[in-house]
Amino acid sequence: MNIFIQMWRSLFRTGVTDSPVHRVFRVVVNFSLHLHPARVSKNGIKTTYTFCLGGLNVLFFVMTAITGGLLMIYYTPDVDKAYANMLDLENVIPFGTFLRNLHRVSAHAMVIAVSLHMLRVFLTASYKSPREFNWVIGVGLLLMTFLLSFTGYLLPWDQLSYWAVTVGTTMAENTPIVGAKGPFSVLGPEEDMRFILLGGTSIDQPTLIRFYFAHCVGLPGALVGLMALHFWRVRKAGGISRPL
Amino acid sequence: MLKPLVDDLSETTVSRRRVLGSALFWASWGIVVVILGVIGGGVLRCLYPRALYEASKIFKVGSPESYKIGSVNLVTGRGVWIVREQEGFYAILAKCTHLGCQPIWYEDQQVFKCPCHGSRFHKDGVNFAGPAPRPLDRLYLSLSSDGRLEVDKGKTASLDYRLKA
Amino acid sequence: MNDKIEIKERLRLLTVIREEALLRQRDIYPREEKVDTWPNLLVKELIALLIFTIVLVVWSLVQDAPLEELANPGLTPKEAKAPWYFVGLQELLVYFDPWIAGVVFPTIILVGLALIPYLDPDPIKGVGRYAIGKRKFATFCFIFGFTMWFALVAVGQYFRGPGWNFYLPWESWDSPKEVEVALTNFPLVAGIAFLACYYILGLGIPAVTFQNFFWRLGLIRYHITMILLMTMMLVPVKILLRQVFHIRYIVQTPWFNI
């Protein structure tokens, strides 16, 4: 028996030693853990305080990003192909349906978790100084989450997406001043907000490609940027809020 | 004790320096703003293509005789209704003024109903129930040189517009 | 020349600590108990990650993402619902014109949310704990808005059928429901007077009744807070006016309707 233990131990040059210094080092030296401080306040890690909501948002985002990336491999933002790609995902590609389901479910979970995270931060008054602006960044993240959901809705190019986006972009047409049909409108139907969104006067190929870009590049980029800022500011404000 | 680096300069030189420095400072910011403005304007302009590959806004919908008096006809693929009344023709854009869904004509009730939010319109396009804020758009309709009806989706006409034929 | 300092050694800046930070640590923050991130926090994170990965996977095995027929610009489906998180806004479209429900309200919601930290006059109260009783007004406003959003989502999602008519969840959508309700508008002057009274009284009465509150917030904060609050309250008010008094618009002008 000893021989196996010896073999196993020989794999690691140094054993796993546990000491306060080692614990600190494991966090500080590791890239994916360096988001965390080496030591955290006891209040901040109570499960009933944060309910892990911020971290879960990261999980859901990473999940949508990974599944979204895989879906991109089988998706063409072309009005003649997009729907056929969906059918392929459902019927031809192994785990295609599962990928699509997981992408959708993670996005739903993200919307829920973002809302609940906001509720948690409000109820614990964590938006107060010095975290005011981080709350504002959080509102930006909320907006990005909603915009990502909205732009993703068009991509399957089925009846559901077409008419949901018709309804959504007609609201843009009704924007005061910069919408063609809104109150006090100054812009025509070929200049207004809706035109920028659609890339034309009706939902067609230019719309699909614009939404595809926004969904896969523009908005995720903005989201990641805001997330980085959000986390950095959590650290700089001294970590999770605690009773004063 | 540390001495200022420019201790031997007279008052006037310092103030001239300060003025120049501050001018340079604000000029730099000005240039930054101009550059950002140009880039922003360029990006915005880039979102408006010079040509649209869309179906023509002006199209012909057949001869006036092909429409029965009192009938409402959907031109499929164009999203336009051609209505013929005793007094003449008019064209209605098949797009609900609420949120852009396509209403459906119910011949038996003589009413347009929008499936999205239940807006309802009379035969002449005037809204009478549901959330639609205004009547359906009335389009400009004319008789082309070859005697067929011609719709211009780009031009809206007033509610009393009718083409006599 | 004599007082020129010559630096012989190469110095290295180790850290800069703001005076404010030191003060905060010493005077405001009580001594806090700290624990090692590894393993205390990381274990919890790992558990949450595992649980919710399983939840997501099971959920996506159970429920398939919807896919309808190919998009057809010439045919609106019988029932066009937005994704559930926008259904609340869609529900508002019954009561308000698209430019309000779809543009102005979302903008006000986002701006209002972003303004919260600047409108709250107290820098310390309730931080770091669920002290709802200590922040009654703030909590009331937020919970009210939060609940209203999800209540609207629930109504739109479960109580609306074809033509956005009201159906109970167990009712069949095949039975036609077309309740013809004649809606009226306020006359223009009455409508403007109503809105003006609504805001003036809504801002005035609390200012007089709760003078402490008013002075604690100050003029600007008070007005922004109360205008946002009254605008939020306009939603239930309008729903009430519509459902009980069959009012379509409070203010109707040739340019816009409220």
C-alpha cells in the first residue's frame, strides 16, 4: 500500500501545506482568484447576506457566452439561412437543442439574478457612499442585460422573433423628437431612431446583421467592460458592504 | 527647503507662461472634443446607407375595374389595402398605428382588428377601440398613365383623400 | 545651491494611503472580523456554482426553447407576446401610448434607478444589513416599483390572451372575448388641471406634512425624488382611471396623449 501513497505523493513536488500565508498566496497568485481579496470580512460572505447573486450573474453570463459562442458556429446571420440553421440545430447537430435551451435558460436566469442582485444591494443600502457610482454602473449592466436579451430575440428569424422585434422597434419609432411617429418628431422615417436600429424602413437583412453584431460583439463587449469596472470598484470600495 | 524651479523668472514671464499653458491645455481639450465629434459623426453617418435595397415604395396594383365597390383588398407582399367605395378608391397602410402589427379585415363585421393588442378600426381606417393612438395611415393613390392604380407608400394622404375613378 | 537636496539612494514607493481611507478605517468602520478567502468564500462560491449549473442543465433539459414558423411579414400571429421580462412594458401599452410606455417610462426607470444613491440623503443608515424598518420610505419606494414591475409581468404573461384580452389562466383562449367598453377622455382643460393638481398636491402635501423629511432632503433632492415617485404612482392611477372610470386619456392634444 505504501508504494501507492509514495507514487501519489511523488507527483507533487511540495505537499499541500495549509497555513495563513499559503491561504493568502493561493488567492493572490492565482489569476482567476485575484478578483477576490486575500481576506474578506465575515459579514460579506454570509450566504443570507448576498445570496451569491453577483457571483451567480457571472456564472450565467459565462454560460451564455460559452453556449452563444458554440451557437455562432452553426449560425449565419442571413434571412434565407438563419431559420434553416435553427432547424439544423434542432435536428441535425448533436446537442444543438440542448445548447439553444441552455443559452436561453441562462439568459433568463441572468435577468432574474440581475433583478434580485439589485434588490439585495438596495435592501442592504449598499449603494451608499463610497459605492454610489458602482450602483450606476450596475444600472448600466441591467440595461445591457435587457438589450442583449432583446437583440438575441430576433436571431432565430421565426414568427416569434419577427413580431416581437416589430413591436419593440415600433416603440423606437414613437420616441419623442427623434422618432418619425413620436410627439414633436423632427426626423422622417428614413432618418429616425427606428431606421438606425433596422438599417432600413422594415425588418430585413440589414436589421438581422445589425442585431447580430450588437448581440455577439457590441453589447457583450460593453457588458464585459462594465463588469470589469464594477468588480474593480467593489474591491476599491473595500469589498462587499458591511454594517457601519 | 526646496526652491521653486523657476525662481529667477520675473512675474510677467510666469504669467505669460501660465496663459500660454492654459491656452494649450484648453486647445488640447478642444482638439480632443473635435476628434471625438468627427469620429462620432462619422459613425452615426455610417449607420445611414446611401441606398436601400428595399422593394420600391411606388407600385401598381392593377386596374380600377378589378376592384368591386365596397370591397377591401389586401395586396399581399406589399402590406396595403385597396378599398373601393361608391365615391372612389383609397389605400390604407396595413400597419397598426399602435405597434406595427398587421391588422386583419373582418368582412362580416366590416372592421379591421389588430391581433397584437386588440385595436380596432373602421373601414376608412379610423380607430374606435383598443390602444391605437390614431387612424391607420392613408396612402397616396393615383392613376398611372397606363390606366392602372398606383400606390405611393412614401406619401401619406389625408383621411378624406379619395381617388375618383 | 546649498539647500539643494541630493538623493543618493534609490527610493521605491511602496504604498500611498489616502488620509480619508485611514480615517474611515479607524473612526467610522468598527473593527471587522476577517476570514481567509480561501477556503471560506471559495467553498461557498463553488457550491453555488455547482448547484446552479445543475439547475440550468436540468431546466434546459426539461424546457425547450420555442421555435415557431419562419418569419412572415405578411401575417401577424394571433398572439404576439414579448419575452417575459418585457411583458410588463407591453402590459403598460394598454394604458399608455407607445411613446410613454415604450420610451419615456423605461428611460425614467433607468435614470431614476441610477439617481437613487444621490437622492438618498443619509450616508450611513442601514448599510450592510437588511434594516428595512430604518429606511421605511426608501424601501417602500423601491419595493413598490419592483413589485409593480413583476406584477405587470405576471398579468401580461398569465392573464392576457389573443388580442391582449383579459383571460384567467385556466380559461380557454378559444372563447372569444371582446368586451366593448366605450372609453372617454378628460376634456383638455380638466386633464391638464388634473395632472397639475396631481403633481402639485403630490409634491406639496408631503412637504408640509413631513417638514423634517423635506429639509433633510433639501430642495433639489426633494423635488427630483417626489417627481419620480409621483410619476411611478401615475401608473396605478392611470390603471385605476381606465378600469374603473373608463378614461382613455387624461390629456389629449393633437401632438401627444397622456
